[in-house]
Amino acid sequence: MTFIKGVGMTKFGIQDDTTSHLVYEATFEALDDADMSMDDVDAIVLSNHDFLTNGERQRHSASQISSLFQKKMPIITIPAACAGGGTALWTALKFQKSGNYQNILVIGFDKIVATIGKKITDEILMAAERIYEQAEGLNFPAQNALVAQQYMLRYGATTDDFALVAYKNHQNAFLNPKARFYNKKVSLEEIKNSPIVASPLRVFDCSISCNGAAALILSKEKSDIEVVGSGEENDYLSPFEREDMTSLDATRLAAEEAYKQAGIAPNDVDMAEVHDAFTPLEIISYEDLEFCEKGEGKNMIRKGITNINGKLPVNTSGGLKAKGHPISPTCISQVYEIVKQMRKEAGDRQLDNVNYGLCQNIGGAGSTVAVHLLKRVSA
């Protein structure tokens, strides 16, 4: 069995701190939360965007972290596009089971805002696409817009449904001090009238780039939060190579494995943090995670089922949409939110009772997906 002893994260925003500063802040919050020191850590698994230098011209991340903490130990770097944090956690869980590692520190960090401009468009947003898609300018917003169009045609979803996802997540982020849009009101009308990026997606249908870091400590020592399920799957690089553009097989397969390991069904999940890089992805994820039947995701958002006061709250943190999406830290920040909810430390966005929480992390246009299940237990 593997437990989460501590979690930490920086605020997700546009702060100009160095990556070392961000990592230090998130890590020592996690260590304090676990009542541990770096001397208790046996190995580190970290993720950052490998070819993104964060404006610091430093690509040897493992040794950078070794220097930061003045520790010589196994340090593994896991790049997996936007699913880097989730894949790092999946790797750390496997690593811990296969070796004599009592405590493993998992870190995700990136400074996306440091490279806003042509570099982020050409080398980041398009670098997880096929070369022929890059040549046609088919970046993530355009690709997800085509997926959204197909979903709307097939299942009758509307842009109003997508707007409700954004509105819900902005309302949640308003209550989250770690979120990019903390204490910032966004109205439903603002969302519906925001500029079109790639039809039908508007500005408020797209997640927000930011800087940040997040960390957690896995331990074999019993704690109050157990990782009971973990799945990671990959699919073809382009949605156009898949049988159905409106469903992510990698999500479905990773979730199936996580549910099997945990010995639970989708209706046992009390809350979820899903990868809403674009608002239609959240609705599609409801279906791929088996919270509802195919084509019924739109009804979950229409009926308020996934609202913070609904039957299955989704993205109480604000999600990628409004908490922010700094790439590699994203999944670990999802775990942070679930742990805080389970421990009743979520402040104004606190849920009544969370026994099982699920987080889903997507890399590329559905080409890499990690799904993890957490359970609240007696310490």
C-alpha cells in the first residue's frame, strides 16, 4: 500500500520567481505537511517540460534539483507533455513498489509565462502534434475545436454547455487562494461573449497558461490518504487516427485500470479533478470516466450535477480553466486539491464528505492519460 503523507503547491500565476524558488516553496510545504525533512526522502521523481528551458537555459533538471536540496539520491525526470505530472506520479508508484524506497518526493514545475509568444506557439502548443498538423497550423485550440464540432453534431451539445463548464470552474477558482483567478469574478455573459479563438471555442473555453510548482510525498508508512488506483495509457498522436474523435480511449483504459485496482465503481467517486484544458474536454471526460453514458455529459453540466454543491463536484479547485495550467505541475495540483478536500482543509470551497477522489491528467490531444484514485482512511 502507498500513502500520501504531504502535499504542497505554489500559487499558480504570473510570478517571476525562478524555477528553483517555485520547487523549493512547493516541496517544503509538502515536507511540512508530512512532518518530514529532506533527510527522510529516498528518491525523487520530477516532471518538467523537457525542451522548455523556462527562460533559464537549464535543461538538466535532475541535477538542478540535487543542487537545490544538496542531496545525492536517485532522481528521475519524466517528460510527458501536459500529462507529465500524472505520469511522474504513476512512475513513482511503480518505482516505490519495485525498490527499497520508503518515501518518494514527486515534483512538477514549469514557467510557461516566461516563454509566451512565438516560442510557446511553435515549440510548445504545436510540438505534441504530428508534423503535417503543425504545417497546417493545427495547434491545440484548433484541434480541440474540431473535436468539439464533432461532439456537438453527434450529441447535441451547445456552446452554452461549454460556457457553463467555464462558469462553474471560475466560481470555484474564486474561492481558491492558489488559483490564477482567485477572488476574480467572471460572469456567464462575459464567458459567452468572449472572442472566438477557433470556432466554437471562445477565449473562456481555453485553459490559462501560468507558472507554478506542486509536490507530494508518497510513503509506505500509513497515513490518512491512500493511493488505491493508478492507470496510465497512451493512444495515437492525432485524434484523426482514432476510431472516435469524441472519446479518449486512453482515458477510458487508464480509468478502467484505476477502478480495477481500487475495487470500486465510478459511482463510488465523491469528487473529481479532470483535465479541462478546453471546456468540451471536461464534458467528454464525464463520459470516458463512466460518470454517465456516452452523449450524456452535457446533461450533467446542465443539471448542475458537477457543481460544487452537486452530486459529483468536478474541479472544485477551479480546474485548468481557472486555477491555471502550468503543464507539468497540473496533476500534482489536482492531488493537492483532493487531499485538502479529504482533510477538510479546503476553506470556502469545502465539500461535505469525500471518501474517494479521482484525478485525470491528459497529455497532447488525448494521446497520454493518467488516472489516479485516492481514498480517505483512518491514520
